[in-house]
Amino acid sequence: MTTCDDVETSPAKSTRPVRRSGDIVLVVDDSPDTLSLINDTLEQAGIDALVALDGSQALNIAQRLRPDMILLDAVMPGLDGFETCRRLKADPTLAAIPVIFMTGLTDSADIVRGLESGGVDYLTKPIQPTELIARIKVHLSNARLTSSAHQALDSTGQFLFTVDLTGQMQWATPQTYTLLDSAGALQDDAKQKLLVSLQIWLQRDPAAGNKLKLDGLKKTMSVVFLERRDATTCLLKLVDDDGPAGEEILREKLTLTKRESEVLFWIANGKTNREIGEILEVSPRTVNKHLEGIFSKLGVENRTAAAGIAIRTLNPDS
């Protein structure tokens, strides 16, 4: 069993602790018996365990060590599991860590409360070791897949981010955080206003391509709805309206027609011909015809190569 004090940092060398290569799970519970059982179970499965006795300690450890997963007791003195999870999900650097609740509460309202606060799953006490390991492996695998997808999007330099249906940001590319910060959107008042605006907009179930103008910021910016990733997650794109739109940049720099630049812009955002047709209100066949012109002008043979050129054109410094 490892506590936060077992990992030392040297101010003279680095403020970031050295991580071990295996999976690390942070277990948060005020019961020594539960901690002992889970620690033994994780060790037998080859998983490193960190422990915290309350929510505040859990947040400190998570910020220092970024575990791969958190097992979180719902009911604890002081900062309970529900509020701890909400604070984890509100921190962009920790939001992607999957949280499994452990609870003796069997009321469905408490289970829903845990999931709504950001948990991906729950286990009912007393904990069954076999079930625990099975759930952990599933969610660690899902987290790795999600992380890989995020890293791929990060590398494109695009201003993409995901939110839940309440407007709470779950993930964003580094470029998005930079643009939001330059517009003053990460300050407390502006951040809350942005969250409320997104929540109201998402309740209207916007279609792909719909745009929400953001008011009261240092920059004139908008958010474009790209797609619903699952029942509760939406993929959005941040647009700097002070500069030329993406379609305009592609049209000017790649010598495309207006419609070709629009089609290429949505190809760069991963849309299919059918989806692009719905956004631009043309048939998929018409989209394919514009694609032929795009391929010819760019000297490429497929969508992937065309999308790569578009992304590099839109993000020359990435």
C-alpha cells in the first residue's frame, strides 16, 4: 500500500514526481478494513494502490500523482465522495480520470447522484474482489482508448473540446485552453456564464454546424456544435470570430471555391459525406462531386490526405 508520502519530489530537480510504469489506482475510504481488502486485491492483480482517508487528501494526491483510476467511497466525514468527484471533474487536468464509487447505499437515487457527479460506475459494499478487478480492467481500458483519441486530437492543434449536457467541460485541446484564457473565459464569473450559456444551448439539441456566439469576453468568439459523442457528451469547436473563419482561410490559401472550402472544413472535422450534406443542405452526391474537385486541386487521392492539408493550413504553428 502506497501513500502520498512514499513518492518524493526534489525541488532542485523537478516538482513533478516520478510515476511508475504500471497502473495506479487511488483508493479513497475512511474504513481501514476496506482499504486493506482493496489493497490486497489490487496487489494480487499487479495494480499499484495509493490510499487516502478523506476527500481533501484524495484531491491533493490526485493533483500530485495523477492516478489512472480512483475508487471513491461515497459517504465520508468532511468532504464526501460526491463533492470530491465534482471537484475532480471541475479540474481540467484531472477530469479524465475515471471514478468508480464504492457505496453501502443501495437507494437508486444515491447511485444516480454518484453517476451525475461524474462517476463512471459504482460498486456496492461489501466489495467483491473478483467484481472489483473486472470493473477496474474495463474502465482502465476505456480510459486508455479515450486518452489515445484525445492525444490524436491534441496533435492536430484544433480548438476542440467536449462538454456534458450541463455545459461542464470534460476535455479540451491545449489550443482551446489557450484561446479561452486569452479571451478571459477561464475567470470565475466568465467561466460560470459560459457554462450556463452552453447548458441552455445544448438543451435546444443543436444540429451539427449550429453556432453559439459567446458574449462578454475580451475576444469575439463562437462555439460550433460538431456532434453528440454519446448520450451525455458533446464535441464542440471554439472559433475566434476576430479572425477569418476556417472556411475562408481554406478558400484563400488553397484556392478553392466557397463550397469546396466548406466541404473540406467539415472533412477536417471528421464528418462523413452524408453528415456534410445535412450540414450544408446538399445531397451526399453533390458533396462527393466537390470532393473530386478538392482532390484534384490539392493533388491528393483520399479524404485523409485532404484533411491533413486542411488541418495544417488552419493551424500552421502546430
